[in-house]
Amino acid sequence: MATFTLDRKELEKHIGKITPNMIEKISMMGTPVEDFNEETISVDITPNRPDFLSMQGFIRGVQSFLGKKPGLKEYKVEKPEKNYSVTIDKSVKRVRPFIACAIVKNLRFTDEKIKEIIDIQEKLHTGYGRNRKKMAIGIYPLEAITLPIKYYAEKPEEIKFQPLEFPREINGRQILSQHPTGREYGHLLQDAEIFPIFEDAKGEILSMPPIINSHKTGKIDENTKEVFIEVSGFNLEFQKKAINMIVTALADMGGKVYAMEIFESGKKELSPNLEPEKMHFSIENVNKVIGINLNEKEIKENLEKMGLGYGKEKNQCFALIPSYRTDILHEVDIIEDIAIAYGYENLVPEIPKISTIGEENAISIRKRKIAEILIGLGLIEISTYHLSTKEKQFKNIGVKEFLDETIEVIDSKTENNILRASLLANSIAVLSENLDSAYPQKIFELGRIFFNDNKSETGIGEKEKLCVSLCHEKANFTEIKQVLDYLAKMLNLKYEIEEFSHPSFIEGRCGEIIINNQSAGFLGEIHPFVLKNNKIMMPVSSLELDINQLFQ
């Protein structure tokens, strides 16, 4: 959650006097009030509502929820005037390929309003933009720019301009090392051969996204009446939502929004698009999921309390989703909004009219028993993410032949973009991240790995595995086998070890574990190449086992 502090007097101008009862209602909207005094009010904003991260967006939401201005708020976008355009060069495809843009006029900035705009920008950068990795926002005084604008990429040594609040002109590479913002966000460009830039018709550089604006053309002040706004990044939908959140906030300040033409590879697109999205839903599903009995009129009223529109076509209901909402992706999200508007405090808890006897899952019992045995040996249990990277899962542990079997996650929100294929890789990564901790380090993990399985409904198979890793100056094959021996004895299990080859282990010091004539896993001493890859200075011995094989 992000804590957002608002000016109490400004808020009261729009929603009325803030009383304890009002505080409770604001909290029930899904934005708990953390603190309030005579000057400010602090609320927690969940990551799914970045449109609440501006004073204007929050006021808009509260006014709807309290019934002061319910329903969908419509915003007008004026047609682009002459030269209101940005041309995207194909060179940026290699670094930061997508942008969304807008122009807003008739603004009246004060010091307070400028701070508000900067605050919106930074909060969206931090949360919604994942610290500028997903998207970055640039706001420029239109009076200092000559339209049209070009967006292209250039070698950093060839990019020269005076960055914001810096005393002199430097090149793109120097900005990453000499400017405070460059040092903070330089990692986003440091491996790139070319850097993206916005340039106006006179050849003046506006900014080098996602790092910094130009001091000459990228600084707004109290004399600024018109602004050019751009959002760059890697996911066009992110950029479009972000530009919509910003321009609607500026429109609520009294600004007039103008579209821009974006040209790319011979195609033209207008930006921004503030038209609401239509999404169908079923009244029957609403009542079934929430457990109430609302009629069409009541559902319409509750949708309007959440700032949504309502309509009907061919006897099918639909909601109109504001262009700045990022959290409504499915019918169930509409139902959640209806439930919030109806009030969770008004829902009456019911005991289901069924009788069942619960019992602990069998695999959980097995995992707990194994954990108790290994903890008794002085091992520490770890828990790592199901998501990983190809580098951690394969390259860092010397595996190459399994790369084609990776299960990739589409549009991952972090660098972790594949499902883990082994626990061994995660175990080695944990040892690599704890080089400064005391030795011996003896760890184990019980968890799920994933693999391609055409027989399953989803095409993805799962297995519960155990991984043990011992790291200290005398870790060897004998010690890891002793751990397996003790585990087998406590589980009344017989096993055999056969010669085995695995790229992560030293040849001749690795064995396959056979249980009931089936392969159940492997153990051995980790190869020095793997240790060097992960900067581990001590020997490591490991095993990985299929838990289900231990109990057949």
C-alpha cells in the first residue's frame, strides 16, 4: 500500500466537513484512513487503484461513493491542432518501444499545484511504473517546445543536453554517473547501446527517458499555462492508462485536453483516448457471488457510487469502465465494486447449509514430517518464489539442455518470468545471496516445481520436491548421503544409488537415487564452475528428491 497525504481544507471544499462518520465511510471505500488532523488526512491506497494517487482522482472517487456526484464522469478530448504530433523512430524498439502522449492547456499553476503534479508523477513512477521500469512520465512546458516532436534512440555519447537542475551540459553516459537521478535510475539503461530521447522540431532535446528531463525544455513553473505530457515504456496498455490518469487529474484542475497524433511505421494513432470501456455482466452472477438479492435499479445505483456507468443492450447488462481505471479486468471485478458500494458491513454472515469433515492434505502431512526430520539434523528451512529467471534456473547452475522446456509467464510484472523447473537452482541462489553469513550453511526446501505436460488440462505439470544443500569447507558426497540415509531410515525407506551425470555436479561424484526401481532424484557435489558462477567460496553438496516417491 502507498500512504497518500491530502490537504484537509482542500478536500473539505469538495466533499464537505470531515467527521468521524465521514472517515468511516472513506475507509469503507477501500481506502483506510491512517491518520487525520486539522491540516492533513492520510489514507492508504491499494496498488489496484493508482487513480487515487492524485488529489483530483481521490476527490472524484469520494464524491461518487458518497453520492455527491455519482456515475461515470465524462472527459472531452479536443482534436489535435497543427503539428500536434510525435513520430516514433524504429530505433527505440531496441530500448523503450512504446509511448502515449497528450497536450493540456488552460492551466493555472501555483507552487502547490506544481507540487501536486510532481507528487502524482513520482507516485505513479514508484508503484504503477515499478520504479520507472514499466513506464516513465515526462511533463514539459509547451511554451518552451517547438512541435512536432521526434522520439528516437542515439548512442549515449552523442546525446548532449543540460539535465534538470544540473549546472552544465553533459552527455547521456555521463548523466548516469554524475546526475543524482541518473545514479538512482541509471541501471535501467546501463546495459543499452543506445538511449531513447525526445527531440523537438528545432533539435532541442526534451528528455532522456526514463532518467531525466532537460533543464531548458523540461521544467514547469508558475508561468506555465500549457504542457506536453509523454509516457514511455514497454507495455502500451500501461502507458495509455498512465496518461489517462494524469490528464484527467489536470482536466479536474481546469485544464483542456488535446489529442496528439502518434506516427509509427506509416500508421497513425490518436492519444489519449478517454472513452469508457464497455464490459458485460450478469445480475444473477452478482447476487450469487455476493450472496444478496439486488434488483437492476439497485445494481445501477451501486455501480454509480463507484464512478462506473450502467447500460443495457439486447437484455444484457453492461458497465462503463472509466478510462483511468486499471483494476477492472473481468466480470468479478465489477461484482467486487458493487459489493464495496453495497457495504461489506451490510452483508450478513451465513453458515453454509452443508456438512463436511475436514482433514489435512496428505502431501502437507508428508512435507511436515520430512521438515521435522531435517530440522532435527540442524538444517534450516527456506522458502523461495515459484517464479524465477532463465539465468538463475539454468545458466547459473550450468544447465543448457533444458532451456527449451521452460514455461514462460506472459507480461510478468518483475524480471522473474519463468516458472521454476528445479529447487536446486533456488537453493544455490540462496547460498549465493548469503555469502557474508556464518558457515556451515545447511538448508532445505520443500516446494513445487513445474514442467510441460500435454496430458494435463493446463498443459503444465507440477511435482512436490525436496532439496537439501550443505555449504561449508568440508561439504562432500559422504555428508549429503548421510542426510539421505537418516531420512530414509526415519521413513522406513529403502533406496539405491546408481552412477549419474548432471551438469551441475562434479562428474563421478553424482548419483541417481532409485526407489522401487524408479528414479526419485539425484545427489552429489556441486561443480566448481557452478560455485564460481554464483561466487560461492565453499564446497557445496546437494540432493533433490521427488516427495511422492518417498511415500509410495
